[in-house]
Amino acid sequence: MFKEWGEEQYYEDLEVGDRFKTEPVSFSEEEIIAFASLWDPQRFHVDPIEAEKTMFGGIIASGWHIVCKTFRQAIDAGFLHKGGISSPGIDELRWIKPVRPGDSVHLEFEVTHARLSRTRDDRGYVTLTVTAINQKPETVMRFSVAEVVLTKPTDEA
């Protein structure tokens, strides 16, 4: 069962095993080519004729495009709104299946680790496994992201 991202999402609002899901985003051929032309101009991302000759048999989205577009959807959905303050990094990023023009992809997050800071009482550390799933449904990408998340503010008035 999936939880909703709250208006305010603090460390105390997250427990190991919590799961969250975004709405899907679609990838058009024009958008795939435009992104890759700027950031990842490999032939299977930017040239439909050359892409046909590759092992992919056609245009596919850059993995970086998938990361950027789906993660934007998570932010827009409220991912760690107000509570999230930084991320020390992503681990084990894997592009498992190609994303093709017309595909729709959503993210599923699962909290896999959580602990309070040992040195700062205003924050905790959370690790989430993030899985990107297309409309078929097939897993197309997976990674683990570490997040620094504020604890709920206390009233000191």
C-alpha cells in the first residue's frame, strides 16, 4: 500500500517500509531527441535512422533524462516537501530496460533505512530505494538515494 506525500514531510513521518508512488510521465520522441541533443548526444538517443542500426532498434531515452524527468515528478508530488534539506548521493543507479517514445514511467519509493543524526538533533538520515516502472509494467530503472531530512520543529515559545 502506498502513502501520500504530505504537505509537510519530516523525519518522524517516515518509517522503514513506507512506500510512495508518483503519477506517470510520458516520453515523446521529440523530447527524447531534444534532451539528448543537449546532454547525451549518442546516436541511439538523437538519430532515428542510426538508432535503428543499434541493439535498441530505435530511439531510446537517455538514462539521465529518465532520472531528471521522473524525479521532477516526485518533487512536484511533494517528495520530502519542507523536511528534505539535502542528499549526499545516489547509489547503485541501474538502467534496466530502455524507455522508448510513447512510454509512460512512474516512480515507486520505499524507505529502507532511517536513523536520527548522532550529532545534530534537528535531522535524520533516510535511505530510499527508487524504482521506475513503465506502463507494461516493467522495471526500467532502479537506484538508492540517501536523504537528510529535518525533524519536526518544536514550539519553544
